[in-house]
Amino acid sequence: MATALIVDQQPFAGSSPAAEVVEASSAQARVPGKALDVIAPASGASTSVEVSRRLFTSSPVAVLADPADAEAQRVAVATATGLGAPVLLDGPDAPAELARLKASTVLTFGSTQKVLHARAVPVDDTRAAAEVTRLRGDVDPSPEDLGVIVLSTSAQADAAAVATARSAGAHVLEAAGADPRTSPEAAAYIAEHPGDPVLALGTPFAEVSYPLEAVRKGLKQPSGGYLALGDRLYTAMYGHPGAPQLGVLGEQGVRASVRRVERLARKYRRVTDRTVVPTFEIIATVASSSPGKDKDYSTETSIAKLEPMIDAAQKAGVYVVLDLQPGRTDFLTQAKRYRSLLERPNVGLALDPEWRLKRKQKHLAQIGSVSVAEVNRTSAWLADLTREKALPQKLFVLHQFSLAMIKDRSRLNTSHPELATVIHVDGSGPQGAKQGTWKTLRRGAPADVGWGWKNFIDEDSPMLNVPQTWRKVRPHPDLVTYQ
């Protein structure tokens, strides 16, 4: 690999190339004007240029590297870091950026386009680090803290842009999955520097604004942490207050329900190291055999009736999922009825397509179904509400025991960072059949979803006990519900 020192052809007034390189210390960095700026160019070369544009006002020294030569880039990055200078990957935008930087000295690595009004002084790559030390003299290239955060999904993949950011004095953080909530180090730094503007590298960060807000404002789950899934297991009792025929949650009063779900959680803590979260899944709208006044075959429970159980749950650290059985109306219409409850940090939402009817259909005459478009409209509304009210990420649960229940499921939108989507496998009966349903629904499922398993106390033959559930249901579910 050939490397070269390229300097302006104008004569130096008693100076030398070495003195010119020392001027790297006079590079001028700047703080971006936006609180959040996502760079989404088409190539690594574009990314390096855009970072330079945002973080440097000028730099007498710059580095230019061949984007197709990995070794050239490696040495270029090390050299730029040693000089405290920006490093660009060669491309159509590089010449204009070098001109904007007023770079009179450009170090090139690998095969790059000719830099106008410059001459080359060869530098052997094996001596690059030593040469930088010699040329830099006693100048310390370590920049002052710029008060800017740069987010990357991979500092190695974004090496040139990251080196430029560090040369400017920015603090670089890696965030796997383009979500700083997934990195304890990134989350801690952002929380400690909530006023620092953020420069995010790449299109994966298109939805990063809410995760940033969550970290800056400390929007944590009632059980701790920023994310609803991950290292958590929700153990839930399902049903409707005062209606034992609809599930175990209705078999006792509010206080007794809290005690019972806490006992259930303790049993699961004996078999897993996950954070076990006791949970109520409350049927808020109940499928009805009669049309009712609104002719939708769904009985909507008043908020006043649900509040005592939700208040008790919140006080006891019990998570709540509101379950909708909408009949002939749609899920979004019903979800909006419970907006005030969904504005609580410990309340998520579940959709039950089995009880979603078309016109002229009635419950139990067929299995209901829902279009993925309706599901996506509902999740978008819930995500917007979560963001608007500055709430921690919510569970968004979809009940399913046949593929036909959610039409075009492959188009399910799971990209909302405000929501943790869970597909809850509801099959009942013999364990062989339940396992078959579990495997069928998991096959070809959308990415980034959690999974739920339901134990039916009366319908399963036999029902798995706690150790059996944890041992036999694989992969381990994120939500285990008892009905």
C-alpha cells in the first residue's frame, strides 16, 4: 500500500511539511445545531463526509483513504486519530469537503483521486505511526470534550466517521440494534449528559428519538430497566373482575387476586433467573352473545369498574394488560375508550382476534379474525400515545391460535420502539396439539416479537405445572398466562 503526504503547492514561508502537519492542533470543531441528527447516506464515504461537515468548521490537516482498501483505512484512521484530524473515505463529495475544511495538508492512504493544487511526499505505511509522531512534534492531539454524542451500531464498521467524531471531541457510543436502551454503557452516559446533542450514524437510527427520550428522562419499567422484554418473564392471571367463568382473575376479589398472582410469580422465580413480573390480563371488553345497544356484540366495561383492580396492581408492582374482544367494532375504536388507563406506566394492551367479527357474524359460530392493517393502526396509535405521554415501553399483545386469525401477519409492524410486541399462543387441549400450534405460529413469524404461552386450567389435558412449563415450552416464553 502506498501512502503519501500531500501538501499545498504554495511555498512555505520559512516552514516545512512538519510544521504544516502540526497545524492539525488548530482544527476548529463545532457543536451541531440539532438536538438529534440522523445521518442516512448511501455509503460509508458519504457518512465520513457528513460527520466532518457537522463537527468541523475547518481543519488545516485532513486524511483521505481508499474506501475499497481495508488496510489503507486502518492506517488512515490510526493516523487521523494521532493527529486529531478528520478522516474521509474517498468519494464524489470528498474534494468539496476538503476545500470547505480549508485543508492545506492532506494525507492519502491507498488509491485515491488526485487532490487539486497539492503535491505528494511519499510516506511508507510501515512507518506511518512513527512519522505522525515525528511530524506532530510536541502537540497533543487530544481534543477537548465537544459535548456531542455520536451513536453507531458498530464503531468498527463506521471506523472513519467514528475517528472523525473522536478527533472533534465527540463521545462515541455503540448501540446494538440502533437502540441505546439495549446498552447499559450508552444509556448511562446519555442519562448523565441529557443536554448533549446526538449525531446518529445510519438509517437504523431512524426511530431513535423515543429511545433517547426514554433514557434522558429515565422512563423505566415499573419492574426496572427501559425495555419491557429481554430479561423479563410476565406471569399473568387472565379474566374479568367478578366473572369466574371468564378466567382465574375473576375467581376472587382484588386483594386476593394480588396475593394469588404474587404466589404465581414466586413459583416461577424458583425455575428462572429472569426478572419475573406478576401480571393481570384484564378483559376490558367482553364478547357478547347479544348485540347490545351499540349492536357491536361486545360489552365495554366502564373505566370506573376497572380502576380498583388497576390501582391495586399499580400499588403492588403488578403489570396490567387490557384485553379487547371487540365483536363487530374495531380494535382501535375500543382502545381509545381506555386511553386514560393506557396512560399509566404499568398498563399495556392486548388484542384478541378470536372475538373480532365481520358484519353478520356472531360469536362461537366461527373463529374471528383481523386484518394486519387494523392491528398496525392500533399499534401506531398506542405508540404515539406512549411517546406523547412520555411513558416507558408498553407490552402490545396479540392473541393467536391459528394463522388465519391475523391476516397477512408477515406485514405486522414491529418497528415501534415504544412497544414490545408479543404473539400470545392461545391453543388449549392436549399438550401435543398445543406444542404443534406453538411451532406452527412461530414459523415465519415477524422479526422482533416476544412470545406468550397460555395454560388453561380446565381445558388443557393435562395442564403443565410451573417446572414443566419452563422445561417443555421452548424457546422460553416471555409471557405465561393462566386462564
